[in-house]
Amino acid sequence: MPLDYAALFGLEGKVAVVTGAAQGMGEGIALMLANAGAAVALTDIQADAVGAAADRINAAGLRASAYVMDMADEAAIIAGLDAARAEFGRLDILVNCAGLQDRNFLQNTSSAFFDRMMDVNLRGPFIACREAVRIMRADGTKGRIVNIASNSAFHATAPSLLAYATSKAGVAGLTRSVAMETAAEGITVNAVCPGNTQTPGQMTSTGPVFPPEQIAKFMPPVGRVGQPADIAVAVLYLASPAASYITGQTLVVDGGQLTC
């Protein structure tokens, strides 16, 4: 009997919220999910940019709306998810992609710098997971949550990424813990862990410049850096019906970098 690939990987009738969707990886994920049939709510702290990203998806004949959301603001996260639920009538998929990549060496890492990284990269996704699960439970939705962590969660990839790596290790732990609490309700929670991926956020991050010998170490065995689409297809899989038996897992998408 032939496989029904549309049933396995299609998202017709589903609604997805993607945080950090104004550009780069988040925008790529939103576009991927929209092309699979989902209506997508794009959220980001950059109001003009997230609006433009939603406009580009709508111009392609797909369905998207934009919401301004600061992942360090609990009230904004709650309001944004509730607004998306109100507009689209349901919430099936949450993708936590928003994050900071700023750098600092240990001795130069202030508590304020560290706290800001945790607020956006870890506390924000925790609140978004909590609120998405609240909505899914109320609606009886067997939803999907996909958190964007990093291969830095498992291996110290470079000096000056201490706060970033710590936050992403927290995201991996958050993923497993939320998955344990929601599995019986059919809500799956997984993480995608990118390696070196070319995005505008990567290019504009602040902090010490990597020396040439460090940059050379970022090239994975496959011989190229990642692109947003490489991460987006992994998210699509975990958000799709095909992955209904997978939860609490961390999928590393890094071109084999962790094998080095």
C-alpha cells in the first residue's frame, strides 16, 4: 500500500506560532510550516521586520500574521499566544526559535549579561511552553512543541559562548521535562539543536571576535555551514504527524560537527 506523504508531513488545518520569526532561522521555519499547510503566527521583538516577514509569506499565497513579542516579557508572551489562538481559533504547534547569541569571556560576563541571556533564551521558552500547553489542554489539542537549542548544549564549541551554551543546555533540559509532563495527553515536545548556521542574528551578535583558527573549527565534516532551511526541515518533521511517537528528544542538525 503506498504511503500518504501528505498525511504524514502535511499541516493542513494546523496553526503554528514561531517565535523569533522576523528573519533568518525563525522566518525560514515559519515559511516551511506555511508551505506545509499551516497558518503561521510569526512573533518577534522587531515590529517592522516581523510584519514584513509575514507579508512575504502572505504574498506567496500562504497564511500568516505578525505579533510583536519580547521573549523577556512574560505578559507579552502570554498575550501573544492568546492573541494567536483568538485569531486562528486554535494552537497546534509552538516553535521556540527566538534567542540571543551575544558573547563574553567568563571574567567579562556580568550578572546582568548572564541574566539577559537566560531571560530570552531559557525563561522565555519556558513561559511559552507553559502557556502553549495551557491552551492545548483547554482545547484538547494533541499539539507539538519544538524548541531550538544548539549543539553547544552538549559540547563547548568556543570560548566566549559560556552564557549562550548554558542557556541552550537549559533548553534541552526544559524540553525533556515538559515532554515528560505532557506525553500522556498526546502533546509532544522535542528540540532541534543546530550547529554553525548562517543567519543575520549570527552576523550581528556582539562580543569578542572569533580568531581565524576558531572559525576554521566551526566548519563541519560535510564541508559547509548550515542554512535556515536545514533547520526548518527538521522542525517540520518533528511538528508533523510523522513524529507523533517521538517526544523528549534532541535532534542535532550540525553537519556532523559534534563528531569532530
